[in-house]
Amino acid sequence: MTQLSLLNLPPTDTHVLHPAEIKRLGNQNARILALLQQGPATREAIAAIGRNPTARISDLRHAGYEVQVVERDYASGRTVYRLG
């Protein structure tokens, strides 16, 4: 069993009801958390894990993780996140 399979971070969106989708999004949350635990990560790096990085960041915050925006470039759309 891998570390990620031990981590249960289900999505907080009440519209996500199907067990397969809950598992898929929970796995994405766990992978994004693992990425952020390694250091700051761009929105693009997070989007490579899941198609809706904003929702996944919201899930992590809802689970009690302090995810901070450390850089935001409105002209290019580049955003960098880190765990607080």
C-alpha cells in the first residue's frame, strides 16, 4: 500500500456523488498535497495532476491545510502555491 492510498482527502463539492469520482478526486487531492509538501508548486504543475486545480486547492483548505498563494502574475496567469 502506498502512502497516497493511506491518505483520504475526499472532495468537498456536494455535487460529487459517484463513488468512482469521489475516489478519483480524493486521489488527486492526495497527489497535490504530496507535491506541495515538497515545496512551492505552480498552478500548471497542479493542473497536470487534476483538471480543476482551484477546486482541489479548496478541498485541501477545507481539510485543514493552509495553502497559500505566494506569487500571482495577473498578466500571465502564473500562480504559485505553497503549504503554510
